[in-house]
Amino acid sequence: MSTPLEPSPPRLVRVVLVEDHDMVAEAIGLALAQTAHIQVVARAGSIASALADAGRLKPDVVLLDRRLPDGDGISAIGPLMVAAEGVRVLLLTGEATALVATRVAEAGGAGLVLKSGRLQDLESAVHQVADGGMVFPPSLLTGVLDRLTGRKGFSGSKLTARERETLLLLAEGASTEQISERLGVARNTARNHIQHVLDKLGARSKLEAVAIARTEGMVD
């Protein structure tokens, strides 16, 4: 009579943590360091650093903050997957909406977790995506499926990447001149980007555009 095989232990999951707030990064890093079978191999504070670390270390999972000094984390999902073939990207966010979750899925991300969640949930999510799974809050799944299948559209889908950047800067309260400087474009070009954002969102002012964007989860 053969002896039943014992289940193999979970494999070690190598993680690059991308978070620009030192205290938050330290807390998450320490928490994950205490969990079994997860190793944080690098911490990055920007998209540029994350791309360099991912390309160099080839981690299993990148735990990626949404708001970073050099851009929206969601826009970095594709480049990270190119930098480290086979890597799974898990977005770390303070607030999740169906639109945010849809953008993550469309970009090729493996899911998202809330910063306010429990450590056990984060640990479970990391292992799930490392094993090829997807992790989205159950409350958002219906909205994600509706948007992905075209049953419900959203204004943000009309914006170009540069217009999304412009919208994020508007949400931060940046002026036209500041947007021009931050994007590295002429003032008239910045004005055009702003006007395109307003037109596509159906807004009559910058404040209204930001209000619409917040309602749809395009900005925090």
C-alpha cells in the first residue's frame, strides 16, 4: 500500500515593493518580512526605480502603489511586465472603484488590494497572484465585468495617456503654467490638453472635470 504524498510547501514568492512614502513602505515591508514564503527583494519609490529593479531582479510579484512621484502606477503595469517577463503586478491603493479595477485589468494587472486591508489579506493576495490568480474585491467584480464587456462605459476611456496625466495634475490643483512645466510642454499645448479633458468629460470648468473624475474613480 503506497504512502499518501504530503502536499508540497508553498514556494518562495519574491516581491518588489513600490511605495514612495517611507513609513508606509517600512510598515508593509516589515509585515511581509514576517510572513512565511514571501521575500521582499527590493523597495522602490518611483516608477523608474521599479522598472530598474524589476528588470534586474525578475521578481514574481510587484506590489505597486497607485500614486507615485513620476506617474500613475496603473500606467506602469505594462512596462513592468515587459521589464520582467512573467511578473505579476498587484496594485496597492487607498481607495478602489470599479473604474480603477477595470483599468488595472485592462492594463494586464493581476488585481488590487486596499492599504486599509488586513495583513492576512495582503499575504493571501500576493500568493494568489504569484500562482496565476486574480485578486479583486468582490464588491467591485460586477462593475469590472460590466465595463470590460461594454455594458457600462465611462468617460475616462476617451482620454489619452497625456490627458490622463493632465487630469491628475488638475486634481492636485496645478495651474496651467504648472501643468506646462510638469509635462514639459508649451503653455498653449497644456491649455489644449486641459480643454480636451474638459470636452471629453463633458465639463464646463476644471473643478467640474475633477469632480466628474472623482465620481468615476479616475482620481483619488
